[in-house]
Amino acid sequence: MHKTIFLLIILLLGSLIYINISLANEKVLICHKTHSQKNQYVLIEINKSAEEAHIQHGDFYPINENCKEIPSPIPM
């Protein structure tokens, strides 16, 4: 009985570690704000885990894989 519970715990922990590693390796493209007048945004690839922080400070998802077209703000 104790061996079965121990094995189940090990399997569960292994699964959680695998899921975390998979998410950490997932990448997304984003237009990153540069504070430059000439090139205001550059296309970069970031970890999915950093996506929300980038969106919160003004970065956005590319339109047609370029950062020249800035999306319109979403009306509230």
C-alpha cells in the first residue's frame, strides 16, 4: 500500500515537472516597444511565461508578422 502511494506521488511530480518544462520552452512572437523614434517596435521571440508582462507594458502581437502596423486600441 505505501509503495503504491509513493509511486503515484512520484508519477504525479514527474508529470508536473514535465508540464512546467514544456511551458517554459514555448515561444511566442511579440512586437517589443523600444523607446526609439525611428524603430518604435521590434519583433522578438519570448517565452510564453513572459507574455503577460510584455503585453502589460505596451508590447503587442504582430499583424502580418511585422511591427509596422500598430493595432487600434480596444474600446472599453
